[in-house]
Amino acid sequence: QANFGSSRRSCFCFLGGAAVVLWRRGDIPLATMVWQQQSQSWSGWSQGDWNPSSQGMPKPVLKPMFDKAGGGGGGGGDGKWESKYVGEDFQVDPQARYQGVIAEYYKWQGYGFITPDAATCPKVPKNRVYLHWEAIQTEDRYPFLLKDMQVEFSLAKKKEGPGKYVLQARSVTMPGGINVAVQDEKDAADKTFIGGQHIRYTGILKFWNPSEKFGYVKLDEGFALEEPVAAEIRVEEAEVNCGGKRPSQWIENIQVEFGIYKNKRGHAMVYNMTLPGAIPLAREALENRTSLGPAMYNGTIAYWHKQSWWGHISPEAVQRLPPQVRMKIETAAIEAKQKNPARDSTPVLYFRKQDCAKGFWPETGAKIIFMLYQDDKGFGACEIKAAE
């Protein structure tokens, strides 16, 4: 049982036969003091008497929170605390490419860290760079990296508060700019397949639940399998091939093709599920999206919803848009204004994070260039990236 107390610059607790005091400066832990109980009474401490000599106790020992290796929450190798932030004056060249090694990568959480090569990369806080899965340039169906892999990347600076910026990796590839491709080789080593790694079967995807990250496929009849398999086979997130992206929308009752492997319990599972013809289950394919040509347009991100990853783009010159697009967004703006007179009547185009070019992170007010598409729901912006 422990009793706790605190003050503005320290906090303390009684735990078993010891009192532990933690000193801090802001959010930075500095040191601890530990008193070991011998035969003294502790009643005065619970009353707020903080004089150890009155208890006949030895002088407390000051123990630093950080050892020489930077343990205990440090991050600097010299035993000093080091912030993860850089200042506004820290210069980043978005075109520069650096070498590094994957220090750690959490496949299911979708992030990791790169230890940069000191010979090619400027000094970064804690000698590591944060990496999000969407920055990976990959040919694999499910983007991930392996510990100790050699990689190449660019740096970007992201604002997290007044005068506070963090560094993040962008456009992560294998050395030489080659797209990451590690999944097939790893699967061949780790998985046991029914019929072989590249044997394909067909069936109906009954449903895919992006929140629960699983679904079921009903296998078509007529396949001569080398061992019994259930009529309905479970599919998990890593085996939904979305062309290097994560499956983020509900899908049901569509024709698919796939392989079959056995998990550690010996149960048959769906492997590398795609649309027929090995077409990735990308949103573009599912929504019958078609491009409106290679033309690029300028605009500004008028709104960005950080939690739901969608937003609106205000085109710089609406008159330059194709007539059918211009008419559609102008009509939508007028209708929105009629429903809510306080609403801005500027014509806008809808987009999602998946519509951004790899390595680009949208922010409200950002100047961008984009292409146009049409799908079952209308027109939208895609291939969005920062204006040069």
C-alpha cells in the first residue's frame, strides 16, 4: 500500500518501508531521495512533518534519475535529458535524402523510428527520427519495415505547439530510392500455405469490418484442396491488399481472389486478398473512380479534419476547372449557403488523406496542387501535394 502527496516542485510516496521523493522542473524529472525505514515511527510524515532528523534518520541519499547510458527516461547518451523538439530556426531541406537504419518498427501500430547515419544526416534530437507507415514507399500489400533494415528517407518538420517542432521521416525507401518490398520473402519464411504461396482461389467477401479489423470470405465451390478447409475463412487486416495502404472502409458482398495459409493454431486463413485479376482493394477501385486527366490545378486547403482525415480544397481559379466540375461545386456551394446562410459560399472540392501523394501531410491553409477524379459520388481532388 502506498500513500501519495505532492507539491509544485516535488512529489512523494510512502511505499513499504521507504519514503521516495521525486524532484522535478516542469515536466522534467531531476532526482529522487530515498529514506529507508529502520525502527522509526512514520506517523509524523503522514502529518506533513518533512524533517528526517526529527525522526532520528540518517541523511537522505540523492539519486539522479538518469544514468550514464541515458536510462530512466533520458534519451541523451551523456546522461542529460534531451527534448524531442527542435526550434523554428532548425533548417530542413525537403529535397535532401539521408541514410539510416530502422531502430524499431511496430507493424500493428503503424509507426517506428529510424537511427540516422551521422555522416549523411544533420544531428537530430535523441538521434532518432519518427516514422509513420504512410511515409513508406512500398510495393507490399501492407506497409511495414524490419528492424535493422537500411533505409533512405527525407526529413520534414511538423509543428506541435508555439515554437515546438518535431522531425518526421518522409518518403522512406530502400537505399537508392527503391520501393520497399519485404513481405513476400518474409511470408515465404514464416507462413505455411495450403496449395502454395502463389496459388489463388476465388470467393465472396461477406464483409470486412475496418473497426474490428477482420472479415470473412466464402470460398467458391469446386476447388480440389490438399486438406479440408472451412466454407468461410477469416481474413485479417494484414492480408487485405489495398496497394500499400490500410483497409479503412466497410466492404461487403464483392468477388475477391486470395491465397490460403495456416495460422499457428492450424486454422485456415485468407492470404493476400485482392479483387479479381490481382487488383488491390483500393478505394479508387471500389468506388469506380476514374481520372479526369493529367492536368494539375492550384488551390488551398480550406478545411482539414485531423481526426477523420478528410477536408476541402478551395481551387485557386475555379474557371480553369472542367465545366462539369465547376458547375457541380458551384451548385453545391449555393445549396449549402441556402441551408446555412452563415456558411462560406466558396466552391470547394472534397478530399481524403488517401488522396494525398505519399509523404504529404495536409494542413489548413497549405498551398497545394492537385488532380481531379470522378466516382460514384461525384468529383474530388487527388494526387495532392505541396505547391512548389
